[in-house]
Amino acid sequence: MNFWLAVFRQVGRNLHQTWTSQLMTFLTVSLSVLIFAFFYLIYTNMLGAGDRLSDDLRLIVYLEEDPGPEMQQQLRQKINNFDDVEKILFVSRAEAYERFATQLGENSDVLTDMPKDFLPPSIEVVPLQSLRGYNKIKLFSEYLKSLPGAEKVQYGQEWVERFYYFTRLLTIVVILSGTLLILTATFMVAYTIRLTIMGRRDELELLKLVGATNSYIRAPFLIEGILQGLTGSIIGLSALYALFRWISLHFEGPGPLNLFQFTFLPFSEVLIIVSGSIALCSLGSYSSIRKFLKF
Amino acid sequence: MAENENTENTMIEMIKVSRIYEPNITALSDISLSVGTGEMFFLIGRSGAGKTTLLKLICNMEVPSKGLIEVAGYDINQLKGNDLAHLRQKIGVAYQDFKLLGDRTVAENIAIAMEVSYKKPRAIKQRVKDLLEQLQLVEKHNTITNELSRGEQQRIALARAVANSPRLILVDEPTGNLDASTTEQVMELLNRSRLAGATIVIATHDSSLYRQSKHRVLELRNGTIHSLTEGDQP
Ligand SMILES: Nc1ncnc2c1ncn2[C@@H]1O[C@H](COP(=O)(O)OP(=O)(O)OP(=O)(O)O)[C@@H](O)[C@H]1O
Ligand SMILES: [Mg+2]
């Protein structure tokens, strides 16, 4: 009880005496949290959108002729030879016509003059969830193209390609900004605490002489680190949330962005970022005070 | 704090202790000495004789180049971390250069010694008030120590040394800046601590402190023991 009373008094003194550098550290920590969380938020939203895209991902192999049952069996065999797939669906000319008609709904009367076999037959291949990497899909589509009777393979190539590269880029940005967060948070806090220690050298020296335990000397600095990490990350994340609200408000409504259905980071990830930032800042402060207590 | 049987009556035990400062200044050589629990012990000698060095060795501010030092039964140079901290809480030191925190008030400076052993804030306040009364410095309670005179600073350093009721009190030149009547107050304070059971070692130039007393007096000369008078105190 008295231990904590004394410790918190010391924290107050430190904050009071070095508040300018404390403020700088606090701003740096919040800014790095903001930058990291910003990219991370975009990243998770991209992944979400990617999932939604790839849920619908299917390769459509257009055929020259309706395959007979024997031929279907052979094709199935060949596709499965390349890799296991989730689903193979044969769509005959007639079925294609039916589908198209249902899609048109009320307007289906435009089809009345068309021959019922004007649409090509096709195979719809749904790859396994685990095989949906960009390169695999590409290889798979080339293989499907070589099937007997195949005319063309479609899966929204351009989309998938662009999306794939963008996600790769974001991964790199997230890793870089994460590193930035780790470096700035740890070093800035270590630096401020070192500054505080320099300013209070006489006092810390005296505390040791009158028999202060190491934990008594260390605790105020650790608390400072924890406070920096906590407030810095909370402010950084709050700023990001404000930004997020603003973007959602201004870009809401139908449009291409709707694919992304912007969502904020789940609470568990917010907690992870906050505790990660606290851990880093305490680490920074611990390393500084350790050096001092050594001798 | 537990003590060994045979050291129950010995607070400080030094065996063949030397302290050599780099490159070759021999501050102390081959000092063997034993100070009993509850004793008041005087350390005298010319400037540079090694008095301060001896006190620093006893409170582990300096380490001996050779020899063994035991305080309250503990080999003080083997103690580390919390054990050393807890022993230091039981040793009050009034340094020759005071080591006061110049930007803090008198009360805060005295309180530090008690805060490190987590005394209750109310107890600390009361003790600080009592000490300042005994030293007639009550009106300086909230003064920044940098603004005090040397003599006042010296007494604050002493007050901090005795504040936590330590079992061993080391005092380095306690009266160098004081007039006769203030000196008397200081000695009274130290005597009161001794009667409460503390062992006290005083390094001084001031012969009036020990001349008429019955306490033992050790004279150092060039880092060696020149003489040790027998007192009739335990
Ligand atoms: N840190 C140090 N480095 C080098 N030499 C030192 C150091 N401290 C003390 N000395 C030397 O050790 C010798 C003893 O010094 P000490 O301070 O113990 O003397 P003292 O008896 O306390 O003197 P005074 O009465 O002036 O306080 C002196 O010659 C001094 O120069
Ligand atoms: Mg001296």
C-alpha cells in the first residue's frame, strides 16, 4: 500500500519534471500506432473482400459440344487428375438457356426469337478453398484449357491478378509499419526514460544508498512505460476510429466500394494492439532502468 | 534481521581491511577493528587520514581492496540486491558532503529514508516534525535545501540519517559548521538514538565531542591505526 503510494508519487514527479519529452514520446507512440493500425485495417478489409470474392470463385470451361455421359466421366477424371476439386458441374446448352432465362426474369421474352441452343455448354469447376492462390488458379486454368473440346476458360483473370498483387503490397506495408511501430515505441520510450534517469541521477543514487530495493526504484519507470503504451495506443486507435467513421459516412451507399463493406478492427485485435504497445513501451523502459541499476 | 550467536554483541567487525585507490593511493591499510552493539565510537585523525573511507567501507559505498567487513553478522560485500537494500535501511549515514536533494524541501529530504522502507505517511510526517523540533529547524519544514546555510544542511543530513531509527548510524563530521550550542543539540540527538539501542560511529576533528566522554576513540594516521583508547562503556 505504502509502496504504491510512494511509487505513484515518484511517477507524478517524473511526469512533472520531464513533461515535454513525455509528450513527444506520447505523440510518437500514438502516431506509430495510428499508422500501423491504419494499414492493418485496410489489410484486414482487403482480406475480407478477397474471401468474399473467392467464395464465388469458379473456373468456367466453355466447350464446343455437349459432352455425352461417357465423355463427362472422362473429363471429370482428367480434372481430378490435376487436383482434387470441391465441385464439378456440367452445364448443357439447354441448362445454360434455362439459367439465362431465369436471370432475365420478366424480360425473358427477348429470348423467344432465339434458338434454344445459342449458348455454349460449359463445365463449372469450383477449386478447393486451399487451392485458390493466384498462381495455382493460373496453372489450373491453363490445364483446363488443354482439355479435349475446351474452347476458353474464364475466371475473371484481371480482377484476380490485380487483387493478388495489391494484397501482396499491403502485406509488405503492414509488416513495415509494424516494424516502425516496434522500433519507435521501444526506442522513444527507452530514450525518454534514459533522459529522466539522467535528470534524477543524484536522487536514484541516494535511493540506493538509503536502501531502496530495485523494484522500488524500477516501478515508477515501468509505470511510466505502461502509461505511455496505454495512452499512446488508445489515442492512436481512437484517431483511426474517427477516420474510419468519417470514411464510412462519406463513401457509404451503392458503388464499387461496397464490395469492401468496411468494418473496423474487431475488439480482440484492438486489445492485442493496445497490449502489444504496452509491452513494447515497458520493454523500452525496463531496458533503460536495467542499465542504470547494473552498477 | 537474524543474527549469529557470537556476533550478537558486535555490530561491526573489520579484519585486515585495506583500501587502495587507483593507481596507488593507500587510503587504508590493514585495519582490524570491532565495534560493539550500542556503542558510541569516535574516529579521529588529520584530514586525509582515511576516516571517510572507513565509513564508506562500512556502509558498502566502497568495496575493500583486501580484508573482511561484517555488519550485524553479515559479510557486507557478499550481500546483493534486496538483502543489501534491507541492510542499508538499517544503516543511517550522515555524509560529509550531505548528499541532500537540493531541489526538494527539508521535509521531503528527511522522509526519503523512511519512504524506502514503506513507512506510513502519517508516521513519516510525525517523525519529521519531531526531528525538526529537536534540531530547532521547525520553520524550515518547507524550505528547499539549496536555500539553507551549511550548518542547517548539515543538521538535515543528520536528521535523515536517524529518521528511520536505524540500528547503525554513521556520522561523518557532524559539527563542522556548527556553534557550540547547536553542536550540543546534535550530540543530544545522537545520544538519544544510542539510548534507543543504535550503534553510532562518529568521524570528527572536533575534540570537544569526545574529550570528556567515556567512549572509545580510534585515531587514524595515514590510513593505519595510530591509537585506540579504551573507554569504560561496553
Ligand atoms: N575516490 C577517491 N579516489 C582517489 N583517492 C581518494 C578517493 N577518496 C579518498 N581518497 C584519498 O584517500 C585518502 C583518505 O581520504 P578520506 O576522505 O578517507 O580522508 P578523511 O580522513 O575523511 O579526511 P577529511 O578529514 O578531510 O574528511 C586521501 O588521501 C584521499 O585523497
Ligand atoms: Mg572525511
